[in-house]
Amino acid sequence: MENTPASEDPAGLGEVQEIVRRGNRYLGLIRTSASRCARKMEDRKKRAERQKEKLRAEYEARVDEAIIDEAARDAQRMADLCRQRKELDQQRKKLTHEIQQLYGRMKQDATATKERPELESSYMHRVRCLDEEAKLFETKCSQQHAGFIDAMQHYLHSRDKTPDVMSTPEPLTESEAEPEDADDMAEDPAADNAGAAEQNAAPDGDRCSVLQLQKNAGQDGPPDANAGAEKRNRTPGADNEDGSDQDARSRRKRARDNSTLPTIDYDDVYQGGNPKHMYQIVWFAPHSNSQSRIEAGWFIIRCQQHGLHFGSNGRNALASAAKHISGAEHKHLQKTHANVVETLGWRVQNCDAAKVEKNNAMLRRIPDNGPGIQDAQNGREIIYPEVGKPYITRDGGRAWVVMVLPLGGYFADLGVQGHFDDDLGCNPPRCFKRGPDGKPVFVEEILQWADGYQDGQPRAYERQYPVRFFNKPEKGPAWVKWVRIRDLRPYDSENPKHHKISGSLVARTHYRELLGRREEAWSYIHRQPDVTWWQCRDRSWGP
């Protein structure tokens, strides 16, 4: 049998073998390059560690021998950080360059990778591994850069100080302490001026309690006008001849007095009888045997840190706020009225008993769409929901945007089909009044609140409102449900985080259309005095 010439290869076995050889060669190059890269990075890391230890030992020796002073310590640290960051950047650039070379080789051998899918997968797997290593170095560089910035800011802040001050920071004294509630003071001009005189923060940032106030006040009465200047001229420890630090620490913790309490004018509280937030004005006068430095006067109680306005539900503002300050947010302060005023009190200026009665009378006639009530359980503000407006609640472990429905009648004026009796009127919650026959009581087609749940009554925060859940049409129809008032939160259409909540887009679109229909209806009513709102709602108007 004659041998087949070498040039004749009908099956193309030679070409396949050549592709296999080339693929194996490139796989070997990849493995060699990766191992070489890993060894290089490990060597660089070891060299950097040795250099860092050497520099640190040299630096410590120079400090111990007093060759360099304390003021140069931060500069030396900055130099170390710069070197470390530069080394990491170099390693990252070299690794990125090697990855680019691998991509180039893959493009050159595109034919082989197409005919050998397993070869291409091997390439991509190795490239992904190197990519992960590059990202790791990028993360290290970012962390190093953040540490570099922090150290630079510290160095710039402290480089003008003497070596003694930098090496041995002394504790805060009264004259150096930061004013308390600086954010609260900044919103009010009078409070801002008062905040300049406030020197009551402890080194750990805790607010002093009444017991600390009694320790600081002593039995010698209030300090005279020159007491602050004398304290600023003293050196730390000068008053402690017996070597005790307890008195020095107690002097740093001082409760707010009249000069540091924020103030607000009565007109800003009352706002012509239509305020954005209703405040209860209360009278506070310390007991005769109390060491409180707060003078008697009219106050509103407001926690600006947590956005709470106490007393707006008709309950005593001092009692409600006392429970709030006893929580962990305020370091478990004692539940006393003095602590409440010292911590959350705002002194009302230009106020008298007649004005107080006029302001507090508003709290006894809050409408259903008023600004809010207070949760008596945890001091949290609870809103009075407005019919037709979107809110946020939770159902089934998810957050939803819902629309509050009216407590009776048709839903047509909200752009929704249906009637209250269809799904909600048969068995309403116990917060609504029921007649002798056990059926719910309606007045002009509106459900009535039961005793104890009406405005200003103790259980008003336990009310429930009907809401409509918004859902995308392709995911099923919307549904209605009773929701507790304490589970409703305001919805902000301008907040990007609220846009991610389920039903947000549908709710925004529906509410925008609802406002447009209302504006159109009211505009037509103004042009046609004989047309009523109910005719507009039923679409029995227009050409």
C-alpha cells in the first residue's frame, strides 16, 4: 500500500495538532506569567515590610535619642504613608499592564480560541483571577489614600502646636469644651448667640444629669460674673491640691443655664393660628430645694435631634418628653421635668398666660388632616394622614407606597372605583364607634371614632385607616387594607430612596393626576358658581 504524501491531509489533523500546540504554549505562558507575577508581588510586599520596619526602628531610635522632636513625628508618618502609597500604585500599574498583555495575546490567537472553547475559557478564567488581584490592590490603594488624607488633616491641624501639647494632650476644661446642641442653636439667632457662652460638654460627649448638676452647683450659690474668667486663667489641676481628679471632672459637666437655653418668639410658635408644627407651651419653675439654674418661665419641648414635638396630641409635654430622655438616645437621663427643660426646652419669649391659652386651645381642636400626634408609648411623632395623599407602610415584609382612603362614601373623587362598604365597611376595627346592634356608626356616610380614640384622647395613636396599595398592572390588581396610624410614614416624591419602594412610580403618577383633576375642577367651579364640587366629582359638568 502506498504511503499518502505529507502534503495531503484530508482530515486536517496537522492543523488541529498545530492549534493544540499553540494553545498549550499560550497556557504555559499564562501560568508562567501568573506565577512570576505572584512571586514578584510577594517579593515586593516583603521588601516593603522590611523597609517599613527598618524605617520605623530608625525613627524610634532617633526619637529616643532626642535627635528629632515630637513636632516632626507627624511629618515622618506622612513620609512613610507616601512611600507605601507609591509602592502600591506601582504594583497596581504593573499588574494592570500584565493583564493588558494577556488580552493582547488572546486577540492575536483569536482563531485558536474560537475553535477551542476550552482554551478560551481557560484564558478568561486566568484573566478574571488577575482582575480580582488588581481590584484587591486598588482597594488597598484606596484605603491607604484614605489613611493618608486623615493623617494629613491631623498633621495640618496640629503642626503649629508645641511638642508637649502634641505628645501629651490634656483633657478638656470648661473654657475649651464644645457648646452643646450646636446644631440646635444654629437655627435660631438668639440661640446662636447663647451657644457661644455654653461650656457644658463632658469629654465623652454625655449630657450631665440633675445629679451632676447638683454636684457642680455646690452650696455656695450661683457663680459671680468673674467666675468664668478666673476658671479660664487656671491651669488644669491647680484647684486639686489633694491630687484628686474627681472635682476637676465634675466641673467639666455643667447643665445648661438661662444663657445657653435656646429661645423662640411666641409669634413663631403660634404663627397666626396655622403653624406647621403645633407646640404645647408649658410653665416650668424649679423647686425651692432644687439646684437647677433654669429660671421659671414658659417653654416648648422639642427634640431637634430626633425630630419630635412633644405635647401636640394634648398630653402633657413634660411627661411625654420625660419618657423620651430616659432612653438610650439621651444616655438614660432621669425622668424629671428639670432634666426635660435642660435637655429639650426652648424658652418662649414675649409670652403670657393669655397667649398660652390661645395657643394651647388649638391642640383641643386638631382636624383629621392636622400635622401630627405623639405616640405615648415611645415618644415618636405620628402623623394624621390626609385622604388621597401617598404614604409609606410595610406589608408582607416589604415597604409599600399606599394612598389613604376616606372613612366612608365613594372613592370616585380619588380616581378610584368602588365604595367604602364594598371592602371595608362591613367589619371595621374597634377604634370606630358601634351601635347597640353591633354595627358601625356612620354620620353623613363617615365612620365615627369610638370613645378614647378621638382627637386628643389617650388612644388616638392606635387608630387605623383604610389604605390602597399601589401595584404595577402587570403584577396584579391593587388591594385595600386597614393600617395602623403608627405604621404610616410620610412619602417624599423628591427623595431618590423613596423611588425604590414598591408601588412608588404608580403612586406618584396617580397622585399627580389626582392633583391635576382637582385643580381643573376647582378652576371650573370658580368660573361657574352654580356648579358644586360633587357635580365635578361625578363628572356631571362641562360641555
